Amino acid sequence: MPERKIFIRKIAVTAIMTALAVVLMYLEFPLPFMPPFLKFDFSEVPVLVGSFALGPVYGVIIELLKNLIHLPATGTAGIGEASNFITGSIYVFTAGFFYSKHRTRKGAIISMLLATAVLAAVACPFNFFVTLPLYGSVLHFPMEAILGMCSFNPFITDKLSLVLWVFLPFNLFKGIVVALITFFVYKPVSNLINRTYAETREK
């Protein structure tokens, strides 16, 4: 296949996955037993599909475009989007890179489990040292107010316990759910992309 056609195809798939991710990002919702400032969405699914189909670099590009497009609607002065981009990029790049070296069903499973573990390991210190302090300094959202939203959990008493009891389980849950959905939808979506391209090429 000519390199130009491959590039055009990748750009088209990137645009489609970005559009899907943006729509899903707006369909966020709170989770039970989680503070209201943490919302869950399925926008990482098309990003991860793109990372598997096109490679980890394209996964990061889709992640970036998704958050840039969502930026005008933010209420967090871009802090939420920056955090989402960094943690999301780590997740999809890790999974996409491993899968690019092991393109099997087993490789896909291991790649997503590895990505979930890396996401949780990175998100905890990142939220502790970067995100939470930025909410306080930029948005003047004091730690006391954040802890007050977590009063449903008696184990949350300070910033460290907040990270361990809120951000750690949240990111583990998110990584696992996204991985499960992607595992079941990737093959049909990948086949559709390839078939659509083949049909277009024949015309």
C-alpha cells in the first residue's frame, strides 16, 4: 500500500476516533461511593482502539485532540483536561506500545492489564503532587473542601488517604472497564476499518 494512502487512512481513523472520544467525554457521570468532583466517562475506549489500530503515538494524538476540543467547555481552567491528557496518554501509550510488539489476544490482555497498573502507579503521585495542589492554587479550591466531599468514607482524613481511597480505586476501575470494553469491540471495529478502506480503494 502506498505510504500516502496509509497516512491518509491513519488521519481519517484518527479523526473518527477523536470525534467518538469527544462525544463520550461529554457523557460523563458520577460513580457511587466516589466524590462528586470525579466523573467517569468512556472516552478512553476509542482512544485505546486508535492506539491499538494505528500505534501508540496516534493514541496520544487522539488523547490530545480530545482534551483540546473539550477545553472550551471546562470548568477547571484546563487542569482537569491536562490531568486527563497526561494520565490517559500514559494508559493508551503503554497498552498500544506493548500490543504493537505482541499482536495477539494474549498480548492485548497483557497490554491492558499492564496499562492499568501503570496508570494507577502514575496517577497517584501525579494527583498528590500536581493536580490537587493546582486545584488549590489556581481555582482556590481548598483541601478542606475536597475532603468534605469525601465525608462518606471515614478513612479519608488527609490528602494521602484521599489519593489512596479515591484516586487509586477510581483509576483502577477506569482502566479495567475501558480494557474490558475495548477487548470486545476492538476486533469488530478493526475489521470494519479494514473493510471500509478496502471497499473505498476498489471504487
